[in-house]
Amino acid sequence: MTRNSITFLAATALTLGMATFVSAQESSGSDCPEDMNTEPGCQLEGAAETERQPVSGAATAPVEATDQSGEGSKTMTGADTGGEGGPPEDGTGSGQESGGAPATADPAPTDPAGTATEQQGVEGAETAPTPEGGENGQGSVTISDPEDAAPAEGDGAASAESSDGAGGSEGDQSSAAPAGHGDFAVAREENGRYYTAEDTPTFNIAADGTVDWLTYSGFRRYHSECHVCHGPDGMGSSYAPALIESVQNMDYYEFYGVVVNGKQDVSNSQNQVMPAFGTNQNVMCYLDDIYVYLLARGVGDLPRGRPAQKAEKTDMIQEAEDACMGA
Amino acid sequence: MKKLLLLTSSLVVGTSMAAQANDDLMSQIDNADQWAIQTGDYKNQRYSELDQITAENVGDIQPVWTFSTGVLRGHEGSPLVIGDTMYVHTPFPNIVYALDLANDGVIKWKYEPRQNQEVIPVMCCDTVYRGVAYADGKIFLHQADTKIVALDAESGEVLWEAQNGDASKGETNTATVMPVKDKIIVGISGGEFGVRGHVTAYNMETGEREWRAYSTGPDEEMLVDPENTTHLGEPIGENSSIDSWEGDQWQIGGGTTWGWYAYDPEADLIYYGTGNPSTWNPAQRPGDNKWSMTIMARDPDDGMAKWFYQMTPHDEWDYDGVNEMILTEQEVDGEERQLLTHFDRNGFVYKMDRVTGELLSADKYDPAVNWATEVVMDPESEEYGRPQVVAEYSTEQNGEDTNTTGVCPAALGTKDQQPAAYSPETELFYVPTNHVCMDYEPFRVSYTAGQPYVGATLSMYPAPDSHGGMGNFIAWDGATNEIKWSLPEQFSVWSGALATAGNVVFYGTLEGYLKAVDAETGEELYKFKTPSGIIGNVMTYMHDGKQHVAILSGVGGWAGIGLAAGLTNPNEGLGAVGGYSALSDYTALGGQLTVFALPDSAVSSGSGDSEGAAASSDEG
């Protein structure tokens, strides 16, 4: 149990950050207010609605197109664990903590100290980093090819339609989120956090485009801490790699290790150096957030820019954050 | 007695040589055949008296030689030319090449410092470096890790070294140094790491530190005189900085000094601006945060401040005040004034009396600017000199964790460090600008030494309801405070401009074009696509009877971060893929110098004779 989190992702080098250039669209107004439960468009829809449970009408309402490209799918259902996916919270969302999940979990790995022990227990440590199995290939693009349609993972979210054009404002990278997101599919939810079958963090995007809190938080933290080198929306800069690709090429533990310890790749043709962030609370307390956000960008079909709708921040997430940041 | 003792105690070395060094550089600058200082001259005018290349014949110029720097990443600044030698610098690892122009550009010497690579990631926005400086037979290199090295200009031999900052705390360097008298004036970077900004003077001959003036903190550490250092004509008073911060936040409060410096030998004052207060979350630093975002005038001998002007009190948008101060002599209301003109990141151009620090005007130089309605010009008003912030665009008033949208300009400013040029003939300023707006969401962050200290998420996009591009190259009339003409550019113009007596203005673009335009009309007269995007500054020199124009290519810097992946246009809604295609579709990394000149046939009639030269100018 204890999942220590962590997911994989790639990354190479996160670095500092500041602003992001991005698409603007904003959504600004459309962010769900805190009381999202009362607002249909913003429904949290707690646990991932695994598609089996097609989300009650309410939830959907794709609030104004903005991003969410495909409204359909994005949810990743878990492989086996199917069951867990969810106690589909009743629309009221709020409850996450209670309603949801197996309560066991200790929230997240984040420990500022950076001790990152890699591979902690976690059973499936092998963590196959990449989406093997043909699941939406990491690269870019990937529009659903038949293969994914047949989601390996059992119930794989079939809703293959992947992003319909509207959304993907980016052009290149994978705006298509085929169905089940392979190894990154949600196996279970716990107090607003989502995990894969390997017990590593992953993202959740509801049918109406609402992202889980960590993904939203990761958007913010990424663009504060990482963007200055890795470019807006994880897309890379003139000198640092696109993390939305990298996360698909390394597992969560490797990602964690690189963030904590930094990296140096210096040669005649390049000098890529990433600092160690192990002591930086602004990074370490949000490492899962950043990871999950990048996964949502790279594996899921989260479009560029600010996520239009976000799930509520659960008390557990808040408590973990306060504890980590020493608030 | 008003001067602090502590300053005097640290003065060292001979003043007599000082004057000589000063004279040396001044005479080198006065020789228009050379390019002896990054800024063209002490006034930051970036204007050359050379007139062999003219508006009539510039269409005929051609690349005549090129040089690869061997380094990728962003190339800012420009080469220097002193006598027959050209000095070319690179981004980290900060190589310096001395090229022998009299001998086919052979490399006379090369100096490559050893620096800890750990400095790379603590440079906020790529490993740029804005070039070496020359004075008194020495080349001054200021490395990314803040080590200053004096090299013998002839041999490349190291004469002395000095360490200005500590990269492990996020203190880095991107700027050139400015030689003045017997000193070199040195700034520091790291505002995104909570670095406390300062300016330091080192003895040119020995490398010994002579004074340091912090941007924030106790009066004696800022080298201010509470009674005689003024702000808009009034004494700044005691504890002016400390009283404008909460607690000890000033110690990690930014106000770094990484821009271009100017010097007025008559007034004997140096001018520069200070950067943003740290963090980017304004809620964490209540108060005016003095003296971040401030134009400073100091005595180069002891660092004592004569006057300050804080442009953006309590910054909420990252509008660093470091852009160049351009010194001119122009008439204002019928009276000849010694002016300082500053195109700030915040979108206002400030015109001041550079001797007294009087504010003469403050106007928007991009109509998109919306975060403030105006700067109050009434000396009787309590708000005198302060921008009138629009609540809708105030990230402070909207609060932490709230996304403030549609703020213009974006954090990179209506103009960043890319320096403007000024022609005394047209009396126009030629300004490379960004035409970009943003959303800005501040949130709480904690400080860790040597780690980024930002605290905001930004999204940037082309200014709405405009031409859709992200930049303009404008001609600004400082007499009327109006834009005379504006050339839309697809990407931000991140290259320093050059104006010449040939009535030509040059600049580079992020796609890699070197462009020449008519100084009066802005008409495009020539363009050539160099191997990589341009964020360097155009320079010119004369050699072997020919005027040359040179530019460093090498995309990167802030522009390489934000633009590499492309932006999307909020106006076009979803699915506007390709509307703002990525810069990476146009160019790739590469450091190269490209040098242009007229063909022999065009100059055979003699330099300076623009009519003759024009004969073959019909570009075809």
C-alpha cells in the first residue's frame, strides 16, 4: 500500500522557471469555482468515471470548448482493479475523501528532503516506463489507431474518438488520446489522487474535460519551476527537451531521481545541465503534480494552456501540501 | 560628510591612471571605424558615423565572410572591433576569440575559461552573454559564473581575475561590463533566484574591488545619502529601502542589475536600471520594494547615488527596469536638455533630465499597454511619478491563486534587454519590441538558496486585436512622444538595432533575417536570412576601405524558451493550429557571425560618396 508514489516520467531536466508562453485561451473565466459541486459544468465527478460509467449527463457539458480536445475519453480506466475506479462519487464531488477511496494511502511521496529513495517497495517496480503495448505511442500524434481502440486494458476507455480537432491547438504532439493510456491508466483513486496499477501517480481527465487537482496544480508548478528551460506546456525550448516526450521515455522513479539529483549531459554539441531540486520545496512538494501534468499532456490529450476545469482540491491534498511546505 | 565613510575607506589605487584609461576608451569610441564598446558609445545610442552603406545602396550588400563560434544556444551582444582585431564572444562557456582582420580573420588567440557547469541551470533564461568590453589594452570578460577576467588584448594572456558573486546562490552573469575611468562597472543577474542585486566597481588595473552598491537594504549598503540622494527632486530620506519591505524580504528581494549601462562624462554619472523584486508573487512582499524597478544615477568614483526614480513600485508583473538608458541632447519645450530616455519593460518610455533626475514625460510606446492608464506627471500630486494601475490587471489586487488575464505587456515587457538605437540626424529612436500579452497567476513559494524563486504561472500570447504578430520594430519620436512608424513582425524583435549616418537602420529577427530599413520611412531595403535566429545586436566597422555590418546569429534566450514551441492566438479560438507556428519551424540552434559589405563595384567610387555607390543598387 503505501504507495509511494511516484510515477515516472521523463524528464530530464526540470529547471527553473518562470513564465510560460502559451496559448492563451483561457478559460479564465471558466475555472470552476470552489464550489464546483454546485455547478454543473464543473462537476467533479470524482473518481474517474471510468467509462463504464458514463458520467452522468451533468458532468459532461464540455464547458466551452476551450481545450479539452476530445471530450470523450480521457479517462483512463484501470486495468484490473477495475472496480476501484470508482465509487463514482455522486456528483457532489465534495466528498472525495470520504467517498472515495480506499483511504489507506498516505498521500504522496513528496518529501522535500528529497530523499527520494527510488523504487520503494512498490510492487511493480519494474515499471515499464513507456507505453509499450502499442498503447498510444508516445511520440506525438497518435491518433487512435485501431490498436488502441482495442485497449489492452480491459475496459479500456473506449471512447476512442480522441481528440477531435477542435481542441488540439497544438499541432504536434499528441493531442489524441486514444483510449486507455496504457500503463498510465487509472487503476484507483484515493482522496483525489489517481494511481496506476503500478501504484504510480497518474492523471485523470473527466469526460467533460475536468482535470484532477494534481494535474491542474502541476500546470501551475510546471510553469513556475520548469518552464524557463523546458518551454511552455512541456514542449521544450531551444536548449532543453520537451518533457511531454520525456515522461514517456522514463518511468516515474527515474523522473523522480532526475528531479532530485539533477543531470548533466555535456558534450561538444550540447550542454544540458539540470540542477538538483531535492531541497526545493516548490518542486519537491509538487513533484507528483508536475509529473501527472506532464503525463496528461504527453499521454493524455490535455491541450496546451491552462486546464479549463479542475477538480476540487481535497482536504487530504491540502494537508499533505501544508505538511510538506511547512505551512 | 554626507558621504559615507565606508566608501572612502575602500578606495584604492591611482586615480591618475584612471583618467588615462578613460581617455583611451573614449578615443577608441570616437574612431568610427571601430566598434569599441557593446553599446556603440557611452550614450547607448548605437549610432555609427559610417556612411559608405546608405539607404540608396544597402540593397547591394552581401555576406562577405562568416565565422562559426562553435557554441550553440543563444548569442546576444556583438563583436568588438579595435584596430585590426575583432573580438567575438560566445554564450557559456564564454569563449573569446581574437580575429585578425588584417590577415583573413585568422584566430590570433582564443580564451576559454573553465567554469563549473553547475552554473548553467541557475541561469534563468538560457546561457546568454552580452559580450566583452575593451579599455586600456585589455579585454574584460565577465563569465556566467560571475568571475571577471582581464585579458591582454594582444595576447589573450590573463592579467587578473576577480569573483563577483556566488553561483551556488543563483548569482550569475549575462551582461557586459562598462569601463569607466579607472574602473569597470559590473552588474549581477539572478532575480528569479532571490538574489539581492548590486553594482560593483573593480579597479581596471588590479581587479581589486573598489565599491559595491546594493539595490536594496540599509542606506550605507546602497551607497545613498538620505539627504542628497533624490527621488523626483525630493531627498529619499533614511531607510528608504528597508521601510518599503516587510521583514527581511529585501535580503532576497531581487533588484538585480543585468542590463546595459550608460555614462555621461560631463555629469560624471553612470546610469542603469534595477530588476524585479523577488518573488513574482506580490502578496509575499508588501510595500513599494525599493529600490527595485529603479533608474539609478551614481558617481562612478565612489558609487554614491545622485538620484533614483522608481518606475514600477511594488511590481506585480515582472517588469524589470534594466533596459538601456539612452543619453541624448534634444530640445524640450524650446530648451536644450541633457536627456535620458528609457524604454521600459512596463511599456512606458520615460524621458528624464539626466542631470537632475526630473521626470519630463512618460508615455506608452505600444498602444496595447493596459496595466496602467498613465504615469502621474503633476508634482503636486501624491501619486507623482507613479503608474496608475488598472485593478483588472493587478495581480496583487486580484490576489494569490487567481489568474489575472489579458495583461499587456507580458512579463518579457514591451521591450526586454534588446537595445534600441538613436540617430542624432533623424532624432528618432529605433526600438525593437515585443507585442505580447499574458495571464499571470501568483502563488506562494518558499525560498531555498540557489533554487528558483518565482511564484507565478504565466501564459503569454500575441497581443489581441492587433496584427497577430508578436513583435514590432518602431521608430519613436522623442520630441512628440509618438510612434512615427511601426513595422509588424511575426516574432518578437529580440535583436539590438543599429542606426548609421547612411540613413539606414539595421536589426535582426528571430527567424534569422538581418534587415535594413530606411531611417526616415521604415521602408525595407534589404534582408538576408542568416543560419539561425537573431538575438544579437547589429554592429558596424570600417576595414580596408569598406564599411562592414556584422551580426551574431544563434537563437535562444528568453525568446528561445517561449517561442520555440510556438504560441497560439487567443483570437482565433481553438483549432488554430499553425496560426502562430513555432519558431522551430523557421530556425535551429547555431552560433555564427555573418559579416556584410558592399561589393567592390559599388564602393569603387569612393567611400562616403553615396551617390556613386547607389549606381548599382537596384536590387533587381
